[in-house]
Amino acid sequence: MKTLVLGGGVVGVTTAYFLGKAGHEVTLVEEKDALGLEATGGNAGIIAPGHSFAWASPRAPRMLWQSLRGAETAIRVRLTSDPRLYAWGLRFLRECTSGRARRNTLIKLRLCQYSQAVMNDLVRAEGIEYQAIHRGALYMHRDPVEFEAGIKKMALLAEHGQKQEILDANALARLEPAFEPVKSKIAGAIRDLGDSSGDSRVFSEELARVARDKHGVTVRLGTRVTALRADGDRIDGVVTSGGVLTADNYVLALGVGAPVVARTAGVSLPIYPAKGYSSTFPLKPGGLAPTISGVDEQWLVGWSRLGNRLRLTSTAEFAGYDWGWTPRDFNNIHKLARDLFPDAADYERGEYRACLRPMTPDGPPILGLGRHRNLFLNCGHGHMGWTMACGTARIVADLMTGRMPELDLEGLTVRR
């Protein structure tokens, strides 16, 4: 089967790999001049089943309301004239009950756990190097009351297979010396022992090389996908900046571009961009930098060590297809850097960017067949694309090759 995979982020690359391995003749189509330059290149770097909580929760409406009043909240909204924001927002608010939040969290967790197992097997089999650190991840609290609430919240994941340990400030400093000078500011942390970190863009480049060399996958860069050409219940071509491309099957893995392109074939996908801010700093020689990735649960800034760099990310802002940013958008990141890791990196030489993450209202991604018999979907991963990529790619490849996926697909938006 000749297959076009549309999108060269970590989701598209892993999909191309598994399809190539299964015997498909695969061409991977990417707009940029390299792979993984969009959301893949600016994520927090954390592979985090231990952070699978659905964003749509009973707390979310209040945060959105506070953001409209000018507060610095973890989830923000900026009103625009885009009617899709309001339609998506209503669906998001419907998911903000405690029952739906629990259900969506457990669906995400199950998918993340499966994806992590698939990734571990893949990395061992292919010898992929991606600056990985396997020391878990820290979910840190500054306030004792919030720390106790965080322990209770994380218990849901522990009940479903995530191994955790509770650390007070002294235990945290013993585990991660970077916190020793600032432990008086910390109430404690929950360490998810199964989480890890690594550079997803490096992973994508290395896996694409394996897919090309071992499985004959073709990578076509600098080719922008603008439309799908539908003929009845099939797609018969993809309109690109390099002309019309044809295949037997097509996989839509375009991140925030997926709903835009899908609409050209009459397919409506409930995906909307959530903007996050990402900064990367070179480490100082001899500086006290963290090695274990983590999240400050009060300021909601994530960090991870990527080789000789420190990645810091923050915020989720619903503001449409806007990649712009101002220095003010990085206030929380700079505040945390100065507060927790003042000597870790050269903060005068940062690389800054905004990334758009493809969010579904409930949280889990959209997988499997669309309304056309040869159009397959692998999109809507939100902030968990790095964590979920290998698992969803394997599921979609299995569905396309007639194999029963290993994971129970209950609760996922999947057609077969």
C-alpha cells in the first residue's frame, strides 16, 4: 500500500515508522525544512503518564474567568472573533464535571502508559538516542495545604499503575541537589517514578533516519499541505505547495493544522490550538542545574534537562492561530528560573518561542478512520504529544494493516 503521512512532528514520524515497518510504501510530508520544528521542538521534554490529568476539570472554568479579568492563570483565554473558539469552548465546559474529568484522565493515562511501553521497546530495538533521563518527574508544591491536595489528586494515578513516592523538602533536596539552596521555599513533591524526559525533536530526527534507512520511508520536506481532494467516500489526492500528491491511504497528523485541512474534505474535527510558551537556555559550566524534570504546580512552569540545555515551559492560552509572543508572556518562566535555579543556566542567552498544541475538548486524541475509507486520523494530542506519540502511531498502524491493537480502545475516539 502506498501511504502519505501528512505532518512531520513526532506523531507523524512515529506513524511513518510503524507503517514502513509493516510494509507500507510511505512518504512523510512536512512543510518545514526539517522535522519536528513546531510543537515537537518546543514542548517541555517530559514523557509524563504521571501528568495525564484532563485539563477540562471543575477548576478550569474559574481559571478561565479569572484570566478574562486579567489574572495570570495556568489556563487562559483571549476572546477573538473566531466562532470555532466558542463552539469548542462550550464542548470543553461540558467536560468540566468531576465525573467526566476522572473518566478522561483515566483514558489519557491508559493511552500514555501503553505509549511509554511501545516507546521503550522501540528505543531498545532501534538504539535511538535522544538525551533521555530516566529518573522520574517531580510534581512540586510550595504550599503545605496544596501539597496535601496534590497527594490526594495523584492517588488516582497511583491506583491505576503509576508508581510514586512522596518527598518532603529535605528528601527532595537529597534526591535533586539543585533544590538544596531553595528547599525552604518548598513544601514537598510527588515523584512519579515512571516518568522520564528527552528531546523529542532529536528523537524524531533519529527515528526518521531509521525509517528511511531500514524501511524505505521517503521524507519530503518544504511541502505545505493545503487541502484534501475528496471523491465520494475516498480521498484521491492531497493538494500541496509542490502539486497534487496521490496514494492509496492518507494519515492526517498535522497537529493544529489538522482541522483546517480536514475541513477541505468536509470533515469537522473538534481540535483547537492551545498556545504555550517555551524557552531554552544553555547551562552554565559548574552551575547547579536540575537533572530530574518536573512541574511547579503553583506557578505551572515545567522544566527538563536536554543535554547541555535547560528547557522551561509555561501557560496554555486559547487565542486562535497566533504564534506571536511578547516578553511579558515569559514572566512566569523567568520568575521560576530566578527563584529555583538561579545559577543553572545563562538566562541572557535564551531561545524563546510560542507553540500551538492541538487540544480536544475532553483531552484524548482522535484516532482511526474518518468519514472517508482511506483517510486515517492521528491528531488532537494536546500537550501530551511527546508522551502519546508512539502509542497512537502503533494503534493507527495496526488499524490500517488489519491487526487488532494491543490496547483496549474503550473511551477513545476511534473508528475501525
